[in-house]
Amino acid sequence: MKSAAIFFSKEEQKAIKEAIAEAETNTSGEIRVHIENSCPDDVMDRAAYIFAKLEMQKTQLRNGVLFYLAIRDHKFAILGDAGINAKVSESFWNHTKEEILGYFKQGEFAKGLSEGIKMAGQQLKTHFPYQADDVNELSDDISFGDN
């Protein structure tokens, strides 16, 4: 199996990054994608660790969302910060995850992530609309783990 850094083609990485940029256009929220080879722990615990490592909790309104994928272990999680979680129901994250997994089962990983990112963007837009003085607080680049 491919390693995390080359799991997505350059075109797929570009599509995911564009989905992040598009989703963030209408919101003060921040979205990150992290991909690594394996997840030795509980997937939500690992996602929380990566969330902190990427300093996603430092956004002004605590409205960051992490899409975490461990390709070899077939583990996937979506983790929202306290600000967004106070506004959306847990069922929203579960529904979004199910939508994405539908694409994953067809081998369409980039499309699944892109669609899920857009869904999260809509919720962020609803609860955290774009402000004129908004700055992009977190990188839109995909981050990769080395494990």
C-alpha cells in the first residue's frame, strides 16, 4: 500500500485543498486534513492528539474541524473544536462521516473528503459566518504523519 504522503495524486491533493479553501470562503471556521499510514490508538484519541499538535484549538472562535485518515488501518474521524461542537449536533458529524465513508467504499477517497469538507463548510458558514476582518488562521495544506 502507498504511504500517506503519496496516497493522493497531486491532482487529488489540489482538489482537497481547493475544497478546504472553498469551504472556508464563507466562514471564519478552519478546516484541516491529516493523513497518516497507521493509527495505533483509538481513532478519536489519535485525532485529538493530531488536533492539538496542529494547534487547531488556537483559533479565535474554537471553530476548527479536523478530518483524520489512517490509510493502512482504515480508520477515519472528524473532530470539531468546542465552538463548532456547541453549535452542531453529534448526528451532523455522524451523518457527514457516513457520507464520506460511502465514497471511501467505492475507492473515491479524495472525492469523499472533498464532499465532507464542503458539508462541514456549510455548517461552519451557518454558525460562524465570514467576517470582513477574517484571516486564515490555519494552513489549508494537507498534513501528513510519518507513522
